[in-house]
Amino acid sequence: MKKAQVSVEFAGIIAAILMIVLSMQLYFYYLAQQALAIQNSYNAKIIGSEVYSYLSLAIITNGYQSTFSIPSNSNAQPVNASVQNNLLLVSVGNSTSAYPLTETIYLNNSGNLTPPPFYLASGSHLISSSNNVITIV
């Protein structure tokens, strides 16, 4: 066997090993992205269900007043919450959860009632209901 033939076979073995390692890296990257998407979906559902429970209590109770907070980030992914027409939307990263609302929620912005659609900023919010009007400050 000649040295040149051994070098070619050795190079082929190294190339095969590199292809296996690269395919494993791509597979584990794919798994990490799947795990992140699942975690974002779970976080969107948890945050959305908490906000939705406060909105639901305000809808069914007259004279209700409470505070809730929305985080700005969840696992380094931005959190966005908005109230559309009869719909609460909470997104974390690329995952979004939607919750139906039976009443119109108003945003009390500088003393003026703003009907949906509007975004809820991160931080604490005061929610109150009076005379069938539900407002978030």
C-alpha cells in the first residue's frame, strides 16, 4: 500500500467523522429550538391565563378592583399583551395565546377611556369595574 493511498483513505475517514459531528450539531440545535418554542408557548399561556383571570373577575363583578403585572421578558424573550375587540392576546417570543372576552375592556389613558385595540405595557396595572365599565390603568 502506498502512502498516497493511505492519505486519501485517512482524509475520507476524517470527512465522514466531520459530517457525523455536523449532523449531530444540527440535530441538537433543532432540539434546542423546539424546546424554546415549547417553553415560550407555555409562558404565554401562563401569563395570559393570569391576566385573563383578572379580566374575567372584573367582567362578572361590579365594584371590583385589583392589580396585576405583566413581565417585560420571559426567558430572555419579549412579552407583549394586547386587548383587541373581545380578545386578549399574549405573546412570548413567537408564541401567542388568545383568550376570548365577553365585554369591552377600556384603557384609562390620562383620564380618557380608550376602547380596544390597545397594548398593555409591562409592569403593574390597576383594573376596576364600575357600572358595567371595565377599565385598566
